[in-house]
Amino acid sequence: MPSDTSHPWWHTGVIYQIYPRSFNDSTGNGVGDLGGVIDKLDYLSETLDVDALWLSPFYPSPMADFGYDVADFTDVHPLFGDLETFDRLVAEAHTRGLKVIVDFVPNHSSDQHAWFVESRSSRDNPRRDWYVWQNPRPDGDPPNNWLSVFGGPAWTFDEATGQYYLHSFLKEQPDLNWRNPAVREAMFDAMRFWLDRGVDGFRIDVAHFIMKDPMMRDNPLNPSPDGDFYKPMGEYDSQIHLYNKGHEDIHDVFRELRRIVDTYPDERPRMTVGEIHLFDWAEWARYYGDDLDELHMPFNFSLLHADRNAAALRRLVDQLEAALPPGAWPNYVLGNHDEPRLASRYGEAGSRLAAMLLLTLRGTPTLYYGDELGMRQADIPPDQQQDPWGRRVPGLGRDGCRTPMAWTDEPGAGFTTAPTPWLPLHDDYAARNVTRQRQDPASLLNLYRRLLALRKTAPALQTGAYRLLDDAPDDCYVFVRESDTQRLVVALNFSDAPQRITLPSPGRLLVSTNPDRDEEAVGETLALDGHEGVILTRAEGD
Ligand code: NOJ
């Protein structure tokens, strides 16, 4: 059955995130590149059959934050290729029916960006106001108490011009001043540059950070030891981050940004998905826009930090569905380049359940490269750590989820021919890699392939309604996905113990997380093994 054409591709499709440094190295220098991505497009379109790839930054950058410090918003870092390689990637992806989403980093640039070099050159430089500069307090201290996410103050003093500049992340990542119309126009022009080159969408980095309190007030101190993030963030947790991000005016900016994206032709709708770490549902949902006129979707990161049990998941999905503005489209994420690996959070059997959960909930799933193999969080020895966050705040490093993709059991894992990849390979790569898992019918990769294939042909999974079956045993999360033509039941057992579930009607198993159960007929009672998940269709004739 073809995809439902009344929905845009980003409703029905599955997004696959590629961290370009770590996906495939076509030049033999130990760092992945765009040519390497081109060489693996068949893996995405045929082996997995996902619909879109999202590329983390590939722009010129001194790599202080591995590309999230952009020195030119409209070019390609020579490490990754050039604009011609990028154009080829888009063309080759489109030939295979794959959409291309690029990372857009609006909150900050690199301190090496020509704009910042000019801005810091003197107080009266025409680009001074492209960044956020403030005088010191009378005692010489920074203008307010704002902290950098990556540790320490969010302000760095510039000796030459006698003012502080703001950086919500590293001091090598000065924040752009989005209150300056010239900055907005320049950044929108950068988006147009990529839209004109054919990209299908943008993932917008820390989207909620771009507008701050115009009065630059001090953040209140945090009376509780927990921060407003979902994981301990060290010193950053000592404040409530009221004024350094998410100012009300941000919604005007996203309305304007959306108008620009919407000027691109209807037959090829482009999309935006914002990285928004807000855990108040109502506040988060505002980024869709009052009239769905802001971001197409704010990323929903709630699954990343949810407890891994049926009750917590039921509650979370209920909360999300209730928070969505009418007509807004949901989405789910279980891993990315900032989070500990999915398989290390969920374990062996849990990873199979997680795959089924992500690919059956109502909304767009985003998969992180390597999670389809169950790649584990790697333990990177301190002297080989690369991530600046981990080097500044021990324990918060993100290298462990960024190790090179494991393609084969050869030296270099089929990722590189270089003797030393930019980050060490995970030490289990010889056992856990694409080649090996393709050959094993029971592998996690083959489970992902079955789930992706089913999702592609099942209108109920792509766009059907979601309904909780609330009479299931406490440890089981059971829901119905239903379209005009199809009704599927998804039953996930989050306990070690076998469980029995009463079904609304007899059915047939389409996919089980346990090998060898597919196509089994089931009466009105479904028996699930510990940590088993299944998708059922109605029995013929029912
Ligand atoms: C969020 C990105 O996902 C992360 O990797 C990066 O370090 C920060 N934004 C700063 O750009």
C-alpha cells in the first residue's frame, strides 16, 4: 500500500540521523565525510528503507564543538568534501527517494566566523551588534549571572574592546544577536542557500535559545538540587534558566522563518524540526505556533528520559497527545549524538522493545545511526576524549555515543582504512556490525528492517489514530493504531515475567521482537514472553 498522500512526507516518513564524522570515511583520513555518506545511501534506502537522512553539521568549522561551531553557514568543510559533493549527495539521495535534512545552527557561530572577527575588531565596527556585547559591571564582573551549558560563565571578556560577549555554549561559540534585523536576514539567507540547493528540511540547533531577555536580567537561583534539564548538569543546575533563553519574542522569529520555508513549492514541501529541550508540555507545544505557523515539529525528547516501564510510557504518550495543538504532528526520539546510546540504556531485550515502540507510536520517529545495530555507549579513556563538554565537566562527555559506525569486522570496522579513526571504534564492533547482523535473521538490524518494512506499508502505523488499551496488565503497554482500512494492536511487555493479554479480537502476529513468532495466529488471549513485544493484525474475516 503506498504512503498516505494526504500527509506530507515528514508525517509518514522515518528520519535517520547521521553524524558525518562517524558514518563512513571515503578518503582514508579517519574522519567520516559526505562522499562516505553517498557510498552508503543504498544502506539507507534499501537495507533499512528509511525516508530521510538528517546530517549533523558539515560546515567549515574549527571543530571546537565538532561542527556546532560554524565558521561559514554556506559552505562545506574540506574534511567532509565540498559543495559539489553536497550537491551530488542531494541528487543521489533524491534519486533513491530519500529526503535530506541539514542541521541549521542559528544561536551561535564559531569565533572564527568572519562576522565575529569583524564584530570583535572594534566597538564601532558595523557588525559589532551582530553578537551580544555588554559592558562589565562596575566591579569588572560579567554583566549578569548567566552560565554556559558547557560549564563556567556564559560571558567572556574581550581585552581589546573592554566588553564581554555572550556564549551560551563554548567561548568559541559566540551567540548571534537575533534582535538585529541584519542578523536575521543573513541567517535566513543561509537557509535560502540550502533550500535553493534542494534540501528538504532543517533540524534547528537549540532553537529555543535564540531570543534572550532584552533586559539581560540575572537568572534566579535554583532552590532545588535538580536542574530544569532532565539530567544532572553540574553547576548549570544552580540556576533556573528563566532569562537566558526562550524569550516570548522567539515566536515572531519562528513565524518569520516558517514563512520563508513555506515559499518553497508545494509539490516539495520542506520542513523544520527544532531541538527544544523544554519539559513543560504547554511551553514546548507553543513552538508549533498558535496557528501551526512556527516549526513543523519541536523534537519530542521525552522518551529519552522516561522511566522504562509501561506505566511511565502510557502516561508520557497521554501527556503528549493531550498537549498537541489541533492538527499538530507528534514525533519521538530515542537516541542522538548528545545522549548515551539507546542500547546501553535499554539493554539487549529492551533495545528490541524500544525499536518496536519507536516505530509504532503515532508520529515521526528519528533513528540515530548505529542504534539499529544496538551499538553500545563506548568507554573512551580520558586521554582519547574529544568532546569539549566532557573535557570541561567530567562525566558529561558525548564521545561514547559518537564512535564510528560498525559496518564490518575488518580493522577499521569498514568505516575507515586509516590506522586510527578520529574516535576509537567500539570494542565490540567485530561482533556487532552491519555485515554480521544482515546474515543473522534474529539480529536487531533485521528486526528494524521488518518493523520499517511494515511501517512503510501499514497506513495504521503511518497516520492512524492512537488508542490506549487500558485493561492490559500493569507491566504491559498495549495500544491500538487504526486507520480507515486497518487496525493493528501493539503489545509491549516491559517485565521479565511472561504476561497474558486479553485482545479485543483474535489476530495474527505480524512482527514479534522474539524471532520465529511472526505470522502466528492468536486467539483472544495473547501470551507474551518476558520483554517481548508484538504487532498484531485482525484475523482474516474478523
Ligand atoms: C545542541 C547540539 O545537539 C549539541 O551537539 C551542540 O553541542 C550544542 N547544541 C551547541 O550547538
